[in-house]
Amino acid sequence: MTNRFKLSVSGALAGAANGLFGGGGGMVLVPLLQRWCGVEEKKSYATCVAVIFPICLLSAVIYWWRTGLELLTALPYLLGGLAGGALGGKLMARISVVWLRRVFAAFLLYGGVRYLL
């Protein structure tokens, strides 16, 4: 299998997860990029951020078109997400790969537990 094919399938799986669950495409994409496509860890996180933005934008437009997404309800999350994204982007360069992996795993664990409860 070519790497381009693997990357395309990884993107499709991330998009499907994002569209089905309203988020979470990054949780699918980061491990796929690292383990299946052989992308270095920090690059996989950065790539994920770049890829997830248009996927989320497309999902949001489809939700808005089909179900009437409430933009005013989303605004505080957007503002907080922008601030958190800026902070996370700055911290990423300073954090070791081991700690990035641990923080990512903690978020996955937290999200999994929340979904189960």
C-alpha cells in the first residue's frame, strides 16, 4: 500500500468519526498517522490540527444546514478553543514527546470514561 493511500484512508476515518460524533476525528487521526503511516509524533499532532479544522468546519456547515446549529451557543466554546489552541501550539514545541503522549492518552481516557457514563 502506498503512503498516499494510507494517508487518504486515515483522513476518511477521521472525517467519519468527526461527522458521526461531532468531534473526535483527531483521536482517530493521531494514532493512524503515527502507527500506520509512519509520521513522526509531533508532526502527527500538528498535521492533525491542520486537518481537523476543515473537517470540523464542513461538519459544522452540514449540522447547521440540516439541524439548525446554534451559533450563539457555540461562541463561548469557540473563543475558549481559540485561546486554548494558541496556548497548546506554543506549549507543544516545549513539551517532550513522552509528555505529549501521556497528555493525549489522558484526554482519550477521560473522553472514553465520559462516553461510558
